[in-house]
Amino acid sequence: APGIIARGNPAATLAPSASHPVAYWYFVSARRLFGVQIIVGLWLAFSYAFPIPQSIVDVLPFGMTRAMHTNLLVLWMLLGFMSGSYYLVPEEAQREIYSVKLAYFQLLAFLATGVAALIGFGFGWTQGKPLLEIPTPLDFIVVVGCLIFLFNVAMTVIKEGERAFLGCCLSACSFWRTVTGSGWPSSGNSPFT
């Protein structure tokens, strides 16, 4: 069974890694959300290209399904990134993730937030801003989830010591770029100028 290599002895491994199932469930969740996004996207393309009876349009209006489509994109990309981090950071740090329970709590919080947002879109619960439809209370849950993720990864690296510091810095930079969607530093959109 795969495990984390014990420091100083590559032949010895810890018991099966508790971090890898965390990464697996994040990946499975991201993959399923991606599938839902594809289905919603196909519906959007179909409804845009062909005439649809008004009774169906009233149930699934274009604006609502577009909001679902774009917010599903953000959610599955975040979960996919976190899946990769929860798989690679423990490998690089050569230790288990700081708190597996916290990682699972974070996953459940993200999934519950996503479901609440999608259901809320159906009832018109949005901020009313294009591409920022998720309601403000749910925004706070997403921010808390991201902070939990950063805490969990940072504590994993800090407990290990200096070896995984570079990996954590690269992971944090990638996470920053994913969350902000900025092209920084290549496009001059630096948040620091």
C-alpha cells in the first residue's frame, strides 16, 4: 500500500497514508462537479441554439443556468487544486497532512455551500452581480474554507521543517493565482502595485 516515506529510510513507509484518501475525495468531488457543469453547459448551448418552449424556459432560465455554470467552474477548480495539494504536500513534507478531519470538514463545507448556492440560484438568491452571484453569507463560508486549507497545508509544512518550504510557497502562489484569477505577474495585474 502506498504511504509516506519515512525520513532517512526510503525502504520504510508509514502505514497507508491518511492524506491520500482526502485527496481522492476532493478529486472525486471535483470530477462530479465538472460533470454537472458539462451538463449545465450543454443545456445552455442547446437553449441558446434552439427554440425551447416557454414552460421550460420559465423553469430553467438562461441567466440562472449561466450562474450555475460559472459557479460550478469555480468550485470544481478550487476542489481540484486542493486535491492536488492534499496529495503532493504530504509527499513533499514526508508526513501526513496536519489535520485530516479538518480537511474533510472543509470539503463538506465547500460542497454544502455549492449545493446551497445552486439551490439558491433557483429561487433567485444572488448578489445580482454578473459572475459574482453567490450570496454574501456563502462567500464567507468559501473564505473560511480557503483559510482552513491554507492553515492545514501551512501546518503540515511547518511541522516538517524547512525541506517543504519551497513547495508550500509554490502551492500558495498557485492558490493565489487560482483564487484571484489574475494573470500576475505576466500581465501586470499585480495586486501589490
